[in-house]
Amino acid sequence: MANVIIPSSPDDRQKIKGALQEFSNSLTRIEAEQDLQKEILKGLEEDYDLPKKYMRKVARVFHKQNLNEFKAEAMEVEDIYESIVD
């Protein structure tokens, strides 16, 4: 093993195993939430013809409440693009 010292105490090993189980449970919840997000976007697209690509961005701006920051960043990207391409 690569210089990793595994605790020899059964209690410590059990705590480590518990932490790994908790981490795994967290990943499971994340995966479930990601599936829910995909389903929500799919529903918006099917019900209202709102493209998932854009609604994902709108949802993130809505969540972060950072529309002004989003606009400023888009303007910066546009300015950089135009200065390079034009």
C-alpha cells in the first residue's frame, strides 16, 4: 500500500466504514436529485416547448438569484468574442 496507515482499532475501522456509508448515502441522494432535475426539465420542454438547455441555465440563475452577474458575464463573453473575431 502507498504509505497509507489503516488504523488497527476495530472501533476506528467501524467509524471509517460508517463515514464511507454516510458518504455513499449522500452520493445516492445527489443522484436522485439529479434525476429529478432532468425530469423537471423534460417536463418543461414537453409541456411548454421550453428547451432544456436554456431552462437549466434559467433555473441556476433563479436558484442563485444572480441575474445581473449572469448578464454582466454574458456581456464580457460577447465583448471578448467580438474583439477576437471581428
